[in-house]
Amino acid sequence: MLNAEINSNVLKELVEIVGTIVDEVKINLSEDGLNLKAVDPAHVAMVDLNLNKDAFESYEADETELGINLKKIEQFLKLSGAGDIIRMEHDEEENRLVMEVNNITQKMALLDTAGMTDPNVPSLDLPLSLKVKGKHVLNGVKASENISDHISITANPDGFEIFSEEDEDMVRLSLGKDELEEIDANEEVRSLFALDYFSSMVKCVSSDTILDIELGADYPIKIQFTFADGNGDVRYLLAPRIEST
Amino acid sequence: MLNAEINSNVLKELVEIVGTIVDEVKINLSEDGLNLKAVDPAHVAMVDLNLNKDAFESYEADETELGINLKKIEQFLKLSGAGDIIRMEHDEEENRLVMEVNNITQKMALLDTAGMTDPNVPSLDLPLSLKVKGKHVLNGVKASENISDHISITANPDGFEIFSEEDEDMVRLSLGKDELEEIDANEEVRSLFALDYFSSMVKCVSSDTILDIELGADYPIKIQFTFADGNGDVRYLLAPRIEST
Amino acid sequence: MLNAEINSNVLKELVEIVGTIVDEVKINLSEDGLNLKAVDPAHVAMVDLNLNKDAFESYEADETELGINLKKIEQFLKLSGAGDIIRMEHDEEENRLVMEVNNITQKMALLDTAGMTDPNVPSLDLPLSLKVKGKHVLNGVKASENISDHISITANPDGFEIFSEEDEDMVRLSLGKDELEEIDANEEVRSLFALDYFSSMVKCVSSDTILDIELGADYPIKIQFTFADGNGDVRYLLAPRIEST
């Protein structure tokens, strides 16, 4: 059962965050809100997202799994203006999701969730953590896109760096520890990542969002942030590329 | 003979309205203004437009037919800013249309009107009429574009509905009679239309324009509205698709 | 040696002006500023540009030649906001240009200038000169683009005209001498030019820039203007098309 109302801005943010990883996703509903876990088709990136029921204008649900095509939600969202309230309901008889906004009712077929298992989110104990504004990381990503298809991310007690090079060109974003919101580091760590994955993950966050990043040497990177006024939280994991040396 | 001045906004609106149906059109000029009738190449849609001489800044003409390529007028309009006054003249000797704006003079070859006959606009006596704001219809059209390539339009004494479905997905815009500007209905009627034609007709009207719609069961739809501060009026006719059942 | 700071707006303007002619260019640095001369691959158009050291926020250089890929500078500029200060340095050991903005450092390989000779800028003594606002010329160019791929430019003591025709269509921008900033003419001259070259030259100037134009009959056209608050000056030369008659 699902019977809820949500601000279109919140739903749009959710769709952007998850849509960087997958087009189809299983959403797990409970009394307290929703959770979803998804891994991209190449098994390189993962998202784990919670949205508390307080993020909704009204929310009533019991334990249910909904198989959602995010592209359809994205199209529906274009029918709403910023801040419009969207009504959502699960029509269990026909197994369709019913959404309503501005005199428009759309019914969408749900996907069969039988074959959709929740991926295991590995619990990683990464040696270094820092907090940084989204706009800085986004700047570093944009700069790297001019140069190469991968980036290295380095952090140590003195700061944080995104680096990219190809042939004789290179670009570096350097943030000293004073330009970070917080850093907790005892050593220097460095990993290499595919730029397209990393880029699409950070392009959906707003410039002022604080990213909570955890890093190791040649380990996955963990990027966490909140949305929906703190009622939603996201955890991205991205596997490292192994450096050919 | 034609010697007139017109606000670029009015001419732009005229070109958009007629350009959804045809690229080339015969315009019939008289002392009192202009009229044109055009049917699309597939004979599915028709436009009948009048523009009174009061819509012009200045207007002098006698009975003349001008064969116009609307694409050329559209390009010329890009040389003018919103609200610029455009001078138009018929150079009868060279059979060219002379247009002037912002120190620019363009002379365009006119089309031979010998083979361009005015289509007969059928007089239809449709059982149901209603008035609705353009933005509502536009919203219904945008929603339907996510689903299918045709729509059904239904009206009855209680309201008005645009409906579209394909496989297990469906979308509906429903307007109760209180959300309409006016409705005059004794029965329920329903017709099916090709979405692309319907969509291009309503996409050129502004959100606040009141559309005067007449409908029958499996009959053409008639959509009327005014423009140019009431000095212009438009009538679109769109043939129904026959439902395969 | 180069060690300078420049407003991103000024650097952006320089890249647009030169980028209409070439992608790669040799920049000649001296104590007083920079100069560059470039001719397009088809040898039809030429640019000669000076930027005085006063156009920089800070500037220190000695006689050096830098082989620059303008596309890379263009990409780097996208990392800066309007008005950001960009630091530039020549790393002589690695022969790379180092640029910095907003915590980002980019190092770009420089091109070998051995094969890049400065083109000879012909000294032309053209019989007619006039000054006109960029927006007028831009309007004439936009109008001509609807008609043909070449334009004729005519000037005489009474004014200035850009004219284009093809088949039965024609367009003309006419400016009387009162609509020009200045004109110095004793005779009528007229030349024909390729529209694409002429168009890209004037599209990079702002509407209020005063263009100083010199013309002859079937001679190259010279277009001069200043930028960077008068600390930069540009001279374009464009060869005429010979009219087939």
C-alpha cells in the first residue's frame, strides 16, 4: 500500500540522484519511508538512498516493493512546476503506480520485482574522511573533462586534490585544508576513478551541498550527502580503476 | 495593392498559427483586412484566419491575392525585435513582397496563386461546445506525448477530458465544469485525434488564450480563438481518426 | 618569460576575435604587451591584434614566442566565471603554459613555433573610410544569411550598404550618412565578399563597438576596432571575391 503526497522538487532530486546509476529500480517501502539500493549495469557504481516519511507532504505505506521505470517518472515530472504537490498511489489490483498533478492523472505499469534483488552494500572501513562543498568537486570534474577520461583523487592531512593528465596536458584542483569543511587524515591516500561515473554522481548535487567523502588507497570512494532538508540521505560507492604502471 | 505597417508581434503570431498547417499559403487581401484558408498536405487539418485592418499600424489594400512562402517571412521576422514596426508593400511590377524593418529591406518573390484555390471550409453543426484556457489543453497534450501518438477527447455536461493510453500506461487530463470557462452540453461525445496535429495547433497559443472548442462523436474538432487584441480570429478544424475496434 | 594576471572577460574576447580566423596561433610577447598576426588556412582572412600590458591586472614578460592552441584556452575559460582573475605563467623548462583560476591549475603543452611565421600584413591605402556601430553591420549580415553565401558592400558620400541577392530574392541594409558615426568618401566603391568569413568576423564584436571600416573597389576590406577598454586593438583584413560577370 502507498498513498502519499510529495513536493515535485524532492521527487525530481531523487530521480536525478538514482538516474545516474540505473534506469529501473526496486523501491522498498515501509511505514517510515522508502529505501532503494542499485548498482549500475557494469557493477562499477552503487547508490543507497533513504527518504524518510517526513520528506513527504503526507505519507501512508506498508511493506511493499515497487519496480519503477525512472524515465517515466522523469517525463511525468515535466508536467509539474517547481513546488507543485504530486499525489502518488499504488493501484494494487492493476499493479500500476498512479500519479496526479495539475488535473493530470498518469497510470504507469510497474516492473516485476521478482528478479530485482537488492545489491549488497559492502561495509568499508576507509582510512580518510573529509567534507567539501559540491561546487569545488564539480569544478575539478569540469576541468578534468577537458583532459582525460579518468582522474586521480588524493588526500592527506594538508588537503584534497583532483588530478588528470594526458600526453603533455594536465589539470589539478587543489584545496588546502582551510578550503575544506572538515578533514580527518593521518596519511596520504590516492585512487584512480573513471571520470564519467564520478562526474555524473557529483553533477546532480547542488553547489552548496556538503559532500562527505571517504577514501583509501586504491579503494572505492564513498560519497555521502543529504537532500530534502535532511530527510533524505544518499550514499554513492564507486570502484577504483586499477592503475596500469 | 498593399501598403501597410504591422507590429512584428502580430505578424509573428500569424505566421506561427498558419505555419502549423502549411509552408505556402495564398493570402486574400481586401480593403478591410486579410483572410486566408489552408489545408495541410494530408488533408487532415485546416485553418481559416482573418486579420482586420485595425490590427495594423496602417493599412491600405485593394482586392489582391498574394502567394506567400511563410518560411521566408519567419526568417525576416528574426531581423526584428519584439514590437518593431514592419513595413510591407506589394511591388506589382516585379510581383515581389517588399518588407522593411530596422534599415533592412527584403524583397521576396511571390508564388503563383493560379494553382492555389481556397479550400472549402465545411460548415459543421457540432452538438457540444466549451471554452477552456489554452494552458490546460497544452498540459494535457504534453502529458499524452509521453504515452501514445493519438488522444481521445471526451466532453459531457460534467466536464472535459483528454485521454491517451498505450500498453499498460495511460494518462488523463480531467477538467470539471468549474475549471472550464463555459460548457454547453446535453450529452457525452468522444472523438479520437492524431496527437501531432492536435499538439502543433495548441502549442502556438499562449497559456491564457481562451479556446472555443466544438466537438461531436467521431466528428472533426473545431478550435477557435482570437489574437492581435481581438482584431484577428482563427478557426482550426481537425479530422477525427476512426477508431479500429 | 611570462608572469601575468588577466580578467577572464578580456581573455575571452581575445580568444573569440582570433578564433574566427585560426585555431592555433603564435603569440609574440614583449615587455609592453602581446601581438599576434594570423591568416586563415585558405588565405582569405587575416587578423592583427595588439594587447597592451595595461589590459592585464599584472604583467611581466620579456621577448618570447608562445605557440598556443586556442581551443584549449577556450575550454579553460569555461572553468572561470565572468570577471574572475586568471593567472598565466610560462613554464620554460617544460615549455608549457600554466594557467590558474579558482583553485584549478592547468598546464598546457605549447606548440613548436619554429614553423609558425608571422604573415605579412599588406599595407593598403584604401580610398574610403567610415565608422559604424557593430549592431548595424551584424543586422545586415543576419539578413543576408537568409538569401545567399556572399554579400556586396557599397559605400559612397551618402551612406553605406550591405546587399545580397539570389534568384528573385534580395535583401539590403542601407545606412544613410546620418546613421553612421563618420564617413570620409569622395567616390562610390563596391566589393564582393564571402558571407561566412565576413559574418564570423563581425559576430564576435558587441553591438555598441564602433567598427572602423576601410573599403576600395574590388579591394580587401579592413575592419578595425578596440577592445579591453581601449587597451587592445584589432585589425581584420578580408580579401574580395572576384565577381563573375
